[in-house]
Amino acid sequence: MATTKTHWKKLYNPDYLGAYALLDENTGKYKDVVYTIASIRLEPVNGPDGKREECMVMRFAEKGIKPMIVNATNAKTMEKIFGTPIIEDWIGRQVQIGVEQVKAFGETVDALRIRRHLPRVDGAVRCADTGKIITGTEKMTAQQIIALTTKKYGRPLCAERWMELVEQEKAEKEKHETGQGGEQNDGGAGADA
């Protein structure tokens, strides 16, 4: 019967995700994980020295996962893989997190790092425009959304992007029906919507 091994940092139960959480106690090796970003914002964080400072904190959609403090290195990586520096555009996206050894405070330590690529998720289909994994809504399954958007636009789109395109199409239609300058045509009647 195999016994489970415990990283000493787990006994301290910190409030934030750390490299220790990715350690497979049976093999003694770190494993990568994939989580969905629920929010990113500045929050007050107590450091090990007791000092309180504002840090960028990323929370995940998956239940039971501790939030992660995001340093500049990880933020730059997310900007690269998502193609935007706008954090609101990162919400709903997935990141693959692993452990790398880095030099800090005069020693080599294990640090959490966002991997420099979008995670591969078996069976998941990503939105062709945003890169987000396509999920169902209250009214439609992910498969229905994929089928409808692929048929209409020639590519799979997430519900959010699909609704943006629908709104753009409505605006273009209204613009066309009222004339290019936004004024009504000679008929004098606007579009009945």
C-alpha cells in the first residue's frame, strides 16, 4: 500500500496558489494544470513579512482552486498568448500553469509560470475569433452553437462573439435602411424593428 507524501508548505495552507500545489506527492514531480480565468483585479495581499501590498490576483472558475498572484512575467505571457494587454479580454480564457525554477532573493526557487501557449483541452473547440473554449448557454449546447456559427460564418464562434456579430449586422442593416449618412431615405419611414 502506497503512502501519500505531503509538501511542507501545504501544512501552512496559504491563501494563494503556490508551486507546492502542483506537486504530485506520489511521483515527487510537478504537473501542469489548466484553469479558466474568472476574474483578475488588484487586491490587498499580506506578504510573508506581514507587509500588506496591492497585487494582481487571478481567480479561477473551477471550484476549490485557490487564487493566484500574477507577477509581471506571468502577465506578459498572458498578453502574448491572448494577443491583447486588456485583462477584461482574458476573462473566460484558459491558462496552463506549471512550475519553473527561477532565481529570486539570492536563491533558486520553484515558481508558478503561465505556459507560453494556449492549453490543449481534449474535445474542446475554441472560438475562431477570440480563442475562448466554446461552451453552452442556458438556451443552447456548445455543439449547437458550433454548428450554427460554422454554418453562418464559416467558422466556430463562442456565444459572446456570435452576439457581437449579430449586433454589428443589425447596425449595418439599420444604417443601410436609413441611408449611408444615418438619415432616412426619401420614404421618410425608419425601419420597424
